[in-house]
Amino acid sequence: MGGYIFVLFQLIMRKMVCPQCKVGAFFVMNGQGERLPVYISDKGEIVPKDGTSSLEGYDQDTVYCLCCSWRGTPKRLVKY
């Protein structure tokens, strides 16, 4: 049941998009170079795409767009 609520929450919540390509798919990286797919809420919060994943150990100061070469802080994203 918790998984269904999380999916509904994702569908309802507005997301921030890339200022370059206007897509809302991002990832963050950790010190080992591992990528974690995320999206950014309209409040600027970084949220893992997989509800069971943790942001612990990942650099949350820089997000990378999955669709183009843009990278930057979540504050530079635009509202959808």
C-alpha cells in the first residue's frame, strides 16, 4: 500500500525541469561515481525516483540532467 501512495504522490507533485531542455529527469552522484536517478520537487527537494533509495552519501549540491549536458544546483531549475 505504501508503494501506491508514493506513486500517487509522484504523479500529483509538481516537478522542476532542466533550464536547457525542459525535462525533469536528473541524477546525483556519490564519491565512487555511482548515479542515483532523482527528480526535484517544486520546493527544491531532491527525491529519489525509487522510493526505497536513500540520498545518503550522494552530493546534493549538483544535479545532472539525464537528457542533455546541463548540470548545476537545484536552485537553477525552472518550474514546470
